[in-house]
Amino acid sequence: MSRPIRALILMLLVASCGSSDYSAPRNLDDACAIVAQRPHYLSAMQRAERTWGVPVPVLMAMIHQESRFIGNARTPFRYRLGVIPVGRQSSAYGYSQALDGTWEEYVAERGGRSARRDDIRDATDFMGWYMDESRRRLGIPLSDARRQYLAYHEGRTGYRRASYNAKPWLLAVSSRVASRATTYEGQLIACRRR
């Protein structure tokens, strides 16, 4: 085999190993469409539901709010003088928008060194782990998407202090997450009947 052909084959092999589909599903308002387009999302969420008890619709609604199902989602850059980039708003990354410190805590306790925030299985397991901890420490039912989202966004300490009460926009967002979880639940029931 000639050298250029070997180089091309090697390049294609390396490119195929590193590629991931980080784009959002086409119809984020329809749980059945999301599952039909990305069946591995559902299997990852069902696995997290079996492990942690967090209902699939709650996971879906939280991921929708955090990343719109974009695997490599990041927070926007901050700028000085409107043009000089000075870094991102936070270290949040991936489907779950987990912060570096919280992710490191999860990896140390549960995930292992190979866990990645841009892997849907790891991200849903992380969210299940986090919400189960919120249930244990704060008494928030796993099916309560609104309160789970507030604890997820503000952190458990912020939730305990009710810091969200000073953020009317966050209260509105948490209500939308709860509404979306209810919608996704109804849709998932309907698409199982088809």
C-alpha cells in the first residue's frame, strides 16, 4: 500500500474516532421526536432512572433547559470594553452544564476517570446523582422538576438559603422546566402507545 493511501486511511480512522454528534435534535418540543432521532438518549436516561430514581421526563426537561441537548454546550464569553474576551461566564460544560468543581466531586465519588460531560450517559448519570443527593440532603422529591431545578441551578447551599427568591427570572425558568417535564411525560406515554 502506498504511503499517501496509508496516511489517508489513518487520518480517516482518527477523524471517525473523535467525531461526536453534539448538535441538538431537530424538534426539542416533542419528546417522541427526540427519542426517535436519538434513541441512545432515552436508553441513557432510563439507565439513570433505574440507578437514581429520577424520572426520564424530569431529566429531559433539565437537559433541555441546561444545554438544549447540545453535547458540547458552553456558557458565553465575557468581554471587557465590549470586545476583549476575558473568559467564559462559568466552567459549565456539556449536556448537564456541570461546573468543574461539581463534576470533579462526581467523578471522584462515582464517575471514574473516563466520565465525560459531553457523553449523554455520563451527563444523565451525573444529573441523577446530583438530584438524588438533593433528595437526600434537602428532601426534594425526584419527581419535583421545579424544586430540583432550583437546587441544581443555585447549588444545595443556595437552595437552603432560598437565594432563588431574589431572582424572579429563575423562578419563571424553574416553572417552565416543570411544565416541560409534564409535557414530555405526556408525550412519552403517547409515543409508547403508537
